Amino acid sequence: MAEMDTSGGGGHKKGPGVKKAKKASTRVDLTPMVDLGFLLITFFIFTTTMSQPTAMKLNLPKDTDKPEEQNKLKESGAFTMLLGKNNNVYYYEGQLDPSASNMKSSTMKQIRDEIIRKKRSTPEEDLMVVIKASDESTYKDVVDALDEMTINDIKRYALVDISDVEGQLVNISDTRGK
Amino acid sequence: MSRPKIARKSTSVDMTAMCDVAFLLLSFFILTTKFKAAEAVEVATPSSVSSKIAPEKDVTLVSVTKDGKVFVSLDNEDVKAELASQLNSAAGAGLSPSDIALFKKASFYGTPISQIKSALQIPSDKLTGAALPGIPVQDTAHNELTTWMNAIVTAHSSTGTKMNLIVKGDNIVKYPIFKNIVTSFKKSDQFKFQMITNPESVPNGTDLWRKYMKGEVATTE
């Protein structure tokens, strides 16, 4: 049976009968610890770079009342998007006729096809997309619409206040669509 | 002739040094990671294909929560102090030097100018977006954000810092609120701003996607 050496040690010498305590190695295998360390490092590297939010730029035009400073746009190249409730989008090309017969309805998901079609059929320097957001539309719709401009590489677009007539039309169409 | 014996070397390598390096790097990354400050103002941002990373320094952030409350936050303390004195002189906020000290500590502001003083007394752990009424922007006549923006612009120019204007809006905020915010930016001659969005991949087959494929635009600007 093994006996524990409880003597204070130090000072006096051990007799010949006293066994030497076996020296256990103090070395520990550190490989798993290194593994863990690097695993955590990888985790931290990935999580730090991933969480950075992105931002989209928007430059506003300066408000001007002088007609000569305002941008002119060709009627044939104009494409107007009206943003309504529940991601509804209404659009028309050129000018809205009084009976609103050229106003068509779409959604945020399907509008891309229309934008692409318009872009293909219009000379680039004439194309101008006008985004008019109604009071019922959300911030998300506006950002999506602006994003759509980036996605389809539209050079000229503008965020314009909606007119009363258009606002009412959007409201009517929104309620009719329900 | 007897060949000299080749001493058998142990194949196990001392891992201590590697372990040290690993943990040194680990602690470096932990310490340098800036955790996103627990958001007192909760905003769910829309997503866009923009891959530009939002600026982080000298930021003026205008956040809009889903119930349409508008908050302003700044990160530069010098600008904040200057802003407080600007609000005093231009809008009569009536902040005392001790209020200004609190103003510098506050992470965001979201009260009408008349209530700034009382809102500063709220301890920071209880200061949430829900506890504050937000900066009124509802109608053009009482758009207090314009006053804020003017003061912020002056504060930036007098401290000589570049202003990075950022809007962080919630998905379901109605457009008129956004329009009023933009109007107040225009009134204080701020025509450039950025909108915080979540990154989104470019849809395949679109013109932008083709541009990326051709390598005309770098994916990370």
C-alpha cells in the first residue's frame, strides 16, 4: 500500500527506507486547447466583418423655382412609378392622360420587368424614371424603388412629390385592388 | 564496424508556444471587436444591393422607428458639446453647464427641444426609444428636425469635422415622415445622405449583375 509522506519535508534527510514520491510529468497536451483557440479566433473574425451595415447613397437636388434650372425630360423617355399601399406599384409612361387609362398596376416584385422593357426600348439619354411615393407607401417601398434603379442601372431617376390627382388615383386603385 | 545509433527523437511538438499565439490573437480580436451597442431605438432596416459600408466616424444618425418617432444620435463628443450650445443660442433649449455634460454622455436625442432638459435627467439604462416622444417632424410648420439639423450643421462646421449624414428608417415607416426628414435636410443645405440598409445579393440576369460579371464595378466599393 502506498503511504503518504506527511512530514514537513525540507530540513531533515529521509531515511533509506522511505520511498521517493514518483514524479508525475507536468506536461499537458495542449493540442485541443490550440484547436479551441483557433476556432474562437475564426469565429470572431467572421462575426466582426459580417455585421457591418451597408448604406446606399442618395443625392438630393436643390429645390428651385426657376424653370430654366429645372431638368427637362422627354415625354417619350419618362417612366413614372407611383408607390401605393401594400407594395403596390402603379406606373405609366410619358404623361398621365386625364382618364388615367395609361396607368397600369404592378407590384414591387414585377416592376423590374417593366423597367427593363422601358430601358431597352428607349435611348439611354432620354430615359428618366420618376418615383412618386404616395402617403400610404412605406420607407421600404421607397428604398426598394431606389434600389431597383441601381439594379437596373438606370442613370437618371428622381424622387418627386406626388400630385393630388395621382395620389387620389393611387388611393382609389389601392382600395379597388383589395 | 558498428554504425552509430541514430538517436530517436520524439515526434510530439511543444504546443505551448502555439497555444500562446492562439490565445493572444483571440484576446486581441475579442478586445478590438466593437459590439453593436444594445439598440435602445429599435429599427428594422430594409435591404438593398448596395455594398458600400456605412461610415462609422463623425456620424449623424437620424433613426425612424416603426411608430414614426424620429431620433438623432451623434458619436463625436466635441460636436455634441457644440451642438448643445448651438441649441441654447439658436433654439433656446436652456441647458446649464451640467446639462451639457449630460448631453455629451447621452447616446441619442428624441424629444422636442423644450423637453431636452427634462429628458436628460432620465438615467441611461432607462432611456429607450419608447420612453421618449421623438423629435416632432409631422408637419412642415413644426418640423423641429430642421432646427436640429441647422444646429448640427453649425456644430460640425465650427468644430471642423466632416459630417456624415445617415438615415436609418424602419421598413414600415410611412413615406410622409421620410419626406419631412428629407425636407429638413434640404432646408439645412444637406443634399447628400446615406441610408442604412441590410446587404442583399444582386439578382441574377439584371444589368447591374452583368456589370459585376464584366468586372466594370467592384463589388465592394
